[in-house]
Amino acid sequence: MSVVAYNKLSVAKITELYHDLHKKYDAFQKMGLRLDMSRGKPSKQQLDLSSGLLDCLSHDDYTSCTGVDCRNYGGLDGIMEMKRIFADILDIDVTEVLVGGNSSLSMMFDNIASNMTHGVRDGIPWQRQGSIRFICPVPGYDRHFAMCDYFHIEMIPIPMKADGPDMDMVETLVSGDPLIKGMFCVPIFSNPDGCVYSDATVMRIAGLQPKAFDFRLYWDNAYCVHAFNGEVPKIPNILRECEKVNNPHMPLIFTSFSKVSFSGAAVSAIASSASNCQYILKRMNIQTVGPDKLNQLRHVRFFGDVQGVRGHMRKMAENIKPKFDAVDEILTRYLQGKEIAWWSKPNGGYFISFNSLNGCAKRIVQLCKEAGVTMTPAGATFPYGRDPFDSNIRIAPTYPTLDELKLAMEIFCAAVEIASLEKLME
Amino acid sequence: MSVVAYNKLSVAKITELYHDLHKKYDAFQKMGLRLDMSRGKPSKQQLDLSSGLLDCLSHDDYTSCTGVDCRNYGGLDGIMEMKRIFADILDIDVTEVLVGGNSSLSMMFDNIASNMTHGVRDGIPWQRQGSIRFICPVPGYDRHFAMCDYFHIEMIPIPMKADGPDMDMVETLVSGDPLIKGMFCVPIFSNPDGCVYSDATVMRIAGLQPKAFDFRLYWDNAYCVHAFNGEVPKIPNILRECEKVNNPHMPLIFTSFSKVSFSGAAVSAIASSASNCQYILKRMNIQTVGPDKLNQLRHVRFFGDVQGVRGHMRKMAENIKPKFDAVDEILTRYLQGKEIAWWSKPNGGYFISFNSLNGCAKRIVQLCKEAGVTMTPAGATFPYGRDPFDSNIRIAPTYPTLDELKLAMEIFCAAVEIASLEKLME
């Protein structure tokens, strides 16, 4: 039996289908489930892959390769061997990276906070320049948007295409508006699309000629080692590309091991021109006693080097990929060909981006919730939580077990069908 | 032979003394020493007391008492058992404390940053209120002053007395000036005086009636468990005292284990009214994935409870107290009765506060440096690095070994005598 697009069905057929689906949905509801797919959280099994981190230091192992006693004060920039691992991952020099604490989000927040009150490289504080704006590719990461909102930074949504943000729009806006001060990019396995920016997109981003002298790229490379097939995508090096076009200080790269080792107890890094790093250190010198160097040493002992990280991520992929495959398989089984659903098929990262018929996403999430499945709120992938089409939903497959995930996706698909039929019956 | 005050000596005698001292000093210089007494850093021996922290978790020990997987995301406020330890130390409720990362300085910095851009409890941002000011008891902690300076907060120095800041001055200023937004206090074993605020001082601070509706106490209780004789001074509980006088949200208490366990890898806390804690969590929810809960769990496993902390600090005192005694003994031996030097004799904390004849501190520090002993820069204990009397020097005895310390103090005393004689010969 071939699948028919739902918008081609008769009213009678739609009504019949709707009642059948509701029976199925009611049965799910009676199961009293409580499944959480709202956040990109690792599962217990993923975390177990790093359990060696918990006991890899011994009571007399606290000295870095340069002789630093990691227990004591000092070393704002991180220990050399951890800087080396991040530098190797990002293909940059150790002078271009600072290793922080357990949250790259907080490094990004702090960078924005610093620019608000003190300006970029001692420039005019952003907050004194009027109502500043950031370019926000959509769908995107809700926590980027939350930071903008918190600092009253206006967000300009720019559609994501298959190869990255719509650069025609970005170029026009950034070159014309001195109040556009920043742009968020998740260049590898973007959140939520799982898109990898094409070489052409990266070059065009590097070649931006911002009207604002203090424009900054927030290059959130959170998933730069998170490939499912062992092949990390190779995109042009943003630091080197920006240097070539005389824009050396524009990019600020953020990355972390939050989804490599322990989400709550990992290490993060900011990478930028060596001179930007020095500016950041000046602030840190006032701000903090420095990052937890022992936790950096733990990561060094556990992973060894960049090859160790890559090997670890291959094991991680063995755990994650079956979950992404299951989501795709179930979405395909129930929704393919009905022209009510479209979704991404990423080769890495943490999310699948799902699009329903316009005006259905909120209803789908609500139906899921009422059947015990918590999804990321509809709209979360857009600035101010406002998806103009009410269509995008971020699916985060990692946290549940494979069995829970399959069940949750069955429910999700029923919810999608019901919401779509309701829409078609309007 | 009884000691004579140097200002009673004849010119001939001064000249003779000066030449003898210079011979001694020249001999020190020839030793080519490199001793660092510039910062309040723990020694290796102190750090070794906590080496159990390095291997106290095993690969299957990662769950908090409330069932939280400390490896994963979540738990912005810290794990319950670590909150309990801080709450017990500060004699407050667990709802009044948030456990952070490894630096209470960064929590303080962040609180000021937050108030600058977003105001106190959603009030008017400090930065929009004109040139705001903080009360800074002097001598004080240079990193407090550096933060004010960074945020362009004007510092009003207030003299420290034996029982805390001069409260007559503080009350007059704070009740009259709406631009005074904050006051730094190190109530127990103050930096550098080692002073413990009297009950009367604490009550008067709690009872302040600030003209500014958004005035905050930065109550830096960094040394609250750092007694040398096992007896932690008991001062009135600032949260409770402020509640009594209807000022419940005024105090922000900061403390940490930076000088209890590992200076670079400890845990810190902010404590305040439960409602203030909720405001802080709102910001943290945007700012970070949360603190490193595993490091909190490590501290819980190692210390157990507040009694464990107190026992540990008694062992710490056995290491530190001989150093403070040595400093006092050498200062007494060389300088007592000459009326060229006065110093504190603290019962805890990390510093000895030294005062020379007016106009001598910079010269003393310079003489020390030229003989290979790095002291905290003269003036560092005052806002903008300006000691109006050029008299105060912070002595930090912990980092060197006892032998190094004794040698450094011999040199220091020679430097004090030389600088004083130079001043008397002017």
C-alpha cells in the first residue's frame, strides 16, 4: 500500500484516520509514561564511557608537564597539555586558546557581559551604543537566544540553509548596520539542524565586512568532535580565514568537553587571536583565581591527546548513532510520504530538527506532554521563543534508553499525525 | 641592653647604625636569594594535607545523597550535602546558600557585574545611576579594590580599627549618600589586619540605614574557619542580624575552601536571603550549565561534614601557626621598642599587617626586592594602590618553608631598619 499525502485525502478518510489515531494515542496516555527528551543531555551509558576520569589521578599526581602544581593558585590560561589538546582539535596554536572551567556557555556569557560594560578590546561599551543586535541563524540554540534576551540584545533571525546561514542576508545586514555587533554560528553539526557549514559559507563569514568596528563572531564549536561515522567534518579554519582577509580578531571560538566527558564536570575553552586571548586574560586576572587545573589534568590523564579524544568519540558514536537511527526509522515508518513532516538526518551532533505543517508544533508538543513525553518547547529554537511558522521541534535522542526513545518516538509520531489532521480539518 | 627608640638617637649613632645595617644587608644581597612572599598562597605542605581529595572518588561513586548523577547537567545550586557543609559553617539554612565553582572571587565579581548591568533584584542598573561608590575599609584586600577599579566604582577608604571599620564614618556616609552602593567586609581575620569584627561592629553594620535602596554588603568570609588555636571566633550572624532590623536582603556572604583544600580546585559559595538566592539562580540559569558537582562530591567525601572541616583546619594550623610565630618573633627581636614598626598579631587568617614609619613602605619593599625577597607591593592594601602614609605592608607567611621565611624576615627587618634610618636622616 503506497502512502498518500494527507492533504490529498477526503474529509471522510481524514475523520476515520483521526479516530483510529486517537485510539492509539489514548492507549499511550494510559501507560502513564514519564519520558524526558527536552534537553541535549547524555545518557548514563555515555557518561559511563568516561568513568575512568573519576579515579585517574592519584594522591601524588598533581603536576602539569611544565611543573605547575595544579592544586595551587595560578595559571589563568590553563595547563599546557590541556591547551595542546584543544589546540589540536581546533587546529590552532596553543597561544590562541584559553582553557576554562566546566562551562563554555559561561565563557560566552562572560565575553558578552564584558563587551557590554567594557567594549571590545577597550572599545566603546556595547551598552553605550544604543540598541545593539545579533545575527541569529534559525532554527538555533535556545541558550544563545536567552543570553541575548538577558542583555537586551535584539535578535535578527536568519534562515538556515543546507550549507549554513543565508549569507546573502547576513552580508547585507552586517555591512550596513553599525549596531549589529555579533553573530552566533554553530558551524559543525549545528543545533538543532545538524548542518555542517560549507567551505563557501565559512569563507563568506570570514570575509564579512561589518559596518561595526567591534563586530564579533560567536563561533560555538560545541560539536566539533561529535561525528557518528568517525569522520569529523573538515571545514576551513575560521581563525586562519579571518587572518587572510585582515579580520584576525573577529572570531571567538567556544568549545567544551561537556558532551565528550562529563556534562557537569568537563573542561571548556575559548580560542581566538593570541592578542584577543591577552585581552581576555586581563579581565580574568581581576575576575577569578583561575580555572580548576586539576580537572584539566584529569582530562589530560584520561584522554592523553587528541587521538585519545577521537577514539573516545568513536565509542560514544556506537552508543548515540543507534538512537539517531531509531528516530529516523520511526519517523520514516509513520510519517514518510504523508507530507506532514520533514526532518534532518545529521551525521553528528546531538539533535534532529523536525518540521511539521505550519501551525502544528505547539500542538504536537502539548499532545506529547499529555502522554508523558516532554519535548523541547515548540518555539525554543527561535529568538524570543517565537517560531513564525509554529513548525520546528528539536528532537534530543540521547538521554532516554533506546527502548524508551522508541516508545517516545511512537508517541511523538501519533502526536504529529493527530495535530496534522486537526490542522487539515480546520 | 635596653632598646632605644630610633628617633631619640643622635645623628652620629644613626649614621653608625646605618653603616652596620648596610653591611648586613649587602651580605644578604650577595646570597642571590629568590623568595616570594607576595601572595597569600598555601605551601606544598598545606596542600598535601588535602591530597586525599585527589583519589577519594571511585569510578562508580558519582551520586549525591539526593540521587543526583553529579556527572551530568543540572543542579545550579550545588549538591545538597555540600550546601549543608557551607550552611553549617555559616550557621544558616541550606536554602540560603548556593555552591559554586572553584573561585568565590568570581562569584563576587559576577554579582557586581550583574548589579552594574541589571540592578539589584531587578532594580535600576548601577551603571545608570551615575558615579557609584563602595565603602572600602583600609588596609584591605587588593583584589576587592581591583574589581571596583575595573567597574569604575569609586572607592571610599575607611580606616580599620581594632574591632573593625570605623563605624561612625561608615554610618554617616552610607546614610547620606544614595550613590554608595556597597561595602566590603572581611569580618573574620580580615585581610591584612587579621582583625575580627566585634559584636558591636557587626550589629552596627547590620543596622545601617543606607540612603541607597540597593546597597549591598559584600561580606567576604574567606577566613571563617582559619583559626590558629582551634577556636573559630564567633561573631553575630549577619543574615539573622539584618533580618531583625528589616534589612534581610542586604548581606551577600562569600566564602570558599580555596585556603582549606586546594587553592586552584576548591569549592566556593555565596550565601544570602533565600529570595536573593533565587534571583541569583535566575541569572545562573542563563549563564552556565552549573557548577562542577563532582568536585563538590569530592569535598563531601573527603571532609564528611563541618566537624571534618574543623579537624582539618586544626591540622592546617599546626603547619601555619609556627610561621606566624616566626614572623612575630623575628619582628620582635629586631624591631621591638625602636618605634619604627608596628604589626598585627592575628589568631587566624593568612596575613600579618605591618606598619612602618610614614613614607617608608615603598622603600622597604624595594630594598627587599633588591635582596631577592618579593613582598606584596606597598600600597596594594589601599584603593588605587595609594597608601596615603606609605606605611602599610602585607606580610604573607604561608608559602615559603619555615627556613626560607625566617631568612626572608631577617632581610625584611634589615630593610625596615635601613629605610627608617634613611627617613630619620632626611
